[in-house]
Amino acid sequence: MKLNRPKKFTIKKPSLPKKIGRPSLSKLRRKSPDIKINQAIENLPRITNETVAEHREEMLSSARKFIYPLKHSRRSIVKVSVALFVVGLVVFMSYVMLALYRFQSSSSFIYGVTKVLPLPIAKAGSAWVSYESYLFELRHLKHYYETQQEVDFGSDSGRAQLADFRRQAMDQAVNDAYVKQLAEENDVSVNGTEVEDAVRLLRDQNRLGGSDQEFADVLKEFWGWKVDDFRRELRQQLLAQQVVAKLDTGAADKLRTAQVQLKQGTDFAAVAKQFSDDVPTKESGGEYAYLIDRSNRDVAPQVVDTLLRMQPGQVSEIIDTGYTLEIVKVISTDNGKIRAAHISSAYKPIGDYIKPVQDKKPPKRFIGV
């Protein structure tokens, strides 16, 4: 009997239902940027002609939140800086005023301040006298006596001497101001060439050192000056001398009269006895009591310079030394030494011309010295 084999059954796996509405990951990646852009576009405000002003104001108001704090901080910094500057300036000026007008300091720092700030120390007529001009005179006096005479200004005698120097410096600064006024009134001035000629004359006679360095060293050692300080002092001296020469016509008239007699053949010694103002040499016919050479310090440099260029028996023209008018004669020479005679007519002191101006317009001093 033949048995039939049972049929094979295959069980099919049921298929899962498709998910609806869930796209694949790759599709999501492809579509997400577009979706974001579209959403951004949809969220953009719609600006029209009617709403443009509103949107502009909205944008500006957002920016102001950042701008206003910045402006406020800048203003605060500026205000604080200005306030600190003003306070510092007030403190500095208070210190300077006390140092100058209360304690009368003459330190290098204070002197430097007076070079920058035109602070007055007095008034001479209509002109202000600068504190710097007073310190300029005082400091070189102190330097000389401290370094060359070894004066101790901390001692009782030194303090008394310093007080005298203060008065001298004040008088000199005030007088210089009056001289400048007289110079302006009489159309008198000193130019740079005249100053340099005077310096050259002193240098040629080795009165201030032979070289530029030695010249500078001498000024610094003795007076605490630079070369420009010396030129400044020399210019003021020349100005005073030229003012006197312009105003004192009597000295020139006297010597011109003597010159006329010499040219007419009158003996030099006789004319010297008649006209010379130099009492020590007058009775000896004007003859100097010593021989003169280039380094002589007892005779004005202008006179020495003239004598060195003259021959024995020769008589000079009128020489203006700044303080006197001179006529000189070379009697003889011996190995660079000159035997000479002179006729001198002295100028009046500059004080004779300053005093009437001071009496009319007295000076006002702002410190007590």
C-alpha cells in the first residue's frame, strides 16, 4: 500500500505595513535647508511704504541700546580726565605761587618754571618785570660766591649776604626794564652783530678762554652760565651803554674839543691835563702807570685792541668803550709791551637817566627783598 507524503507548507512572513507620512532620513536632510529658508522668509516682516518708517525706528531703537552706554562711558572718562587735570593744575600753580612769592625759592626747577610761565615780580612804569629776569641775576651771583668764594649761605653772615644779593638782583631787573623803555623812546637797539663783535673782542684778548670749550667752561665755572646766557647779559650791557651815549652829549662834546686841539698841534700831555677825567693819570699827561699788552685787564678791551694796531707817536680817533670816550697815544713799544697815554671823558652813569623815569613812574615790587 503506497502512502502519500504530506505536502510541505511554507509560512510567509507577514509584510509590515508602510509607515505613512514619515519620509526617509536622506529626504529629511535634503529638504531641511529649504524648509528653514522658507520658514525664515515667511517670518520676515513685510516692509511697505506705509511701514518703512516704523521698521527704521525699530532698528534704530535696538542699536541705541548699545550706542548710549558707549557714549555715556566716554563722557564719564572725559569728565574725570578734565577734573583730574584741573585739580593737578590748581595744585601745581598753588605750589609754584607759594614757592615764588612766599618762600622766594631760586631752585633750578622753579627757575625753569619761570622760563615757561611769564610770572611778574615787579612793574617798572608801564612794563612788567619778569620773575625769570630777577632769578637770572640772583642765580649767577649765588653761583659765583658759592663756588669761587666758598660762601655758606646757610650761615648767619651768608644769609645776610644773600639778602643783599636779592636786593641787587631786584634792582638790576627793574633797572633793565627802565633801560628798555628809554631805548624804545630814543630809538636805540642792539643787533646780533654788535653782540658777536663784543664777544670776539673779549675772546681775541683771551679774557674768556682761548677755545670754544674753554670759553664755555669759564662761563659755567664762574657764573653757572651757558654761552647764550653770557650773550644775553652782554646785550643788556650794550643797550644801557648805547642809551647813555645817545643821551649824554656832554662827554662827546668835551672829547671832540680835545681832538680838535690835538689836530692843531697842541701837546698831548697838555690836552690830557686840561680835558681828561681820569684823575690818576691826568697830572702825568695822561700816561698809564703800567705797560699794556694783549692780556691786560686794567684797560678796556676796545682801547687795547686799538693800541695793538698803532705805531709809536700815533694818536687815535675817539674810542667808545661803553663807559668812557678815549683818545690814546702810543709813546713806545718794547717786545709787545706798550707804553701809552690817554685822554678820557667819562659818561654819566645810567642811573642818572633811570632816576627821573623812576621818580615819575615808581616801580611796584611784588616780593619783599
